[in-house]
Amino acid sequence: MNLISEYKGIVTKKFNDFFFVDILDNGELDKSKRFLCKSRKSLKHQQKYIFVGDIVTIRSINHKDKTAVIDDLLDRENILHRPAVANISDIYIVHSFKHPELNYSQLSDFLINAEFLRVKVSLILTKSDLIPPEKCNSLFEKFRNWGYEPKILSLTSNDELNGLVNELKANKCSIFMGPSGVGKTTLLNKIIPNINRATSAVSNKIKRGKNTTRNVELFQLSKESYIVDTPGFNILNNYMRPEDIALLFPEFEIQINQNRVRCKFRDCLHIDEPGCNLNKNFERYSFYKYLIENSKILCHQSQVN
């Protein structure tokens, strides 16, 4: 019997210099065909670094020991460098109402950096049982004005979980992103049967969570749907061109794409240009101006250097 000499698969976990690759069969993941792999040295020389979520081909396959070598990296749809994940279709920004306290500036940073990938971005707010219902409703309206319909969850109950699970199973590859302690791991334990990830309480001293997830790992939700588990982290702003920043704010995007509001000049940055017709009366406009000014400084520095 001739054994297949090459497989196409998805990198589901990376640790040290090793990778787990699950084989794709007609576009569906087959976890029964999981190989422990190392990357071919020539890929490193070509600066082709392998991330979780990457589609790869493997060769030098040992079926008995379930080992192989990653031979090539296929084209990516997108890439996150922190955490190191490729081919994301949906990003869920997860923050908590309490423990740790909801930080609007940090949350906005996460949302803008997620929008930068030009994939679908959603907002999840956890620990709703720790605040009064009227406060919960008020914050729902606040973030709807930001352009998001937040999913509000209590980590002590599963009442609102079914809708989220069904949505995740309809996505191609989802990722939960957010700071430590907001409940990402608790959500994954509820969503993925028998995963049993360790969780830890938020520190009373520093008011932050402790990372319990050590490695980036991809889990299967349905035949063609996956979710990525990542360590918690504080996100840093990507470099963005000034002319692209408005596209990262749903407040502007609704006016431009849905309401067809147009400014006099095509390259309007919506600061103080003549003929700017966009409504700037929204909460995050000062943050928008900050990003524009910061981007101009970075552009100038790159031109000088």
C-alpha cells in the first residue's frame, strides 16, 4: 500500500521548536491525524516563521511515531504578532465589568488594534453578576454608541452562552483577546467540553488577573470551525497611516459607508479640514485625534530616518 508522502494541515499548537499539526481532510480538521513536527531549516532561512493557525504542508512522515517535518507555509489571510496567530476570521474582545475593573482606554486600544486586521470584531463583557442591572444597561448603550453590540455574560451561569457557542461554530477561526483575569479561560472551559483549563483569581493587591494560559493553542469547535486560546496580554498600538485610522472607528464607518456622508476632500482626516461633513460629536473622538497625531509623528520619524 502506498502511503501519502505529503499532507496539508493546520498548526494547532507551538511549544519551543515543535508544532502539533492536525491534518485537513477535504477542508475539515482530523484530530486523529495529529503529527508532532519540526520546521524545515530552509523555512527559517527564508524567514518563514510558523504560527498557530498557519496552513502548512508536511513531509518526512512517520505514521508509527506520528512525527513529520513542516515542508512549506501556505499563504496567510492575516497575522497577529502578539499573540502569534495566523488566519483569524473573527476577533472577540473580552473585558470584565469588575475584577479587573473595566478600563475604557485599554478596551478602546484592543478594539482599534483588532479592527486593524479588517476582520469581524465583537465585544464580550463578562462578570455581569457583579454590577447592578441598571449599570449593565447603561454600559450596553455606551458601547453601542461606539458601534458594537456587546454580548453580556455572567461567568457563574450559562444562560447567555448558547447563542455565543452557535455563533462561534459558524465562524471559521475565532480568537478571544483581552487582559488577564477577565474570564477568557473560564469561557473556553464552558465552550469546549473537557478542556479543563486552569483558572486563577484576580489579585487583590494589583487588581489584575494572573496568566493561566501559557501557550497559544487552537481547538476545534465543529468540522470547519476553530477557536484559539491565548495568554492574556496588554496590547500595543500598531503603526497606522493617518488616512486609515477613521476606518477603524465604527462611529465614522457608519457615517461613511451606511449613511454615505462625504467630505469635500477625499483625503480628509476629519480634524479641522474645510468641508469636513462627518459628525465628530462622539465619545472616542479625542482618542481618534490622539491616534492621528501619533501617526503623523511616526510618519515624520520614518521619513527622517
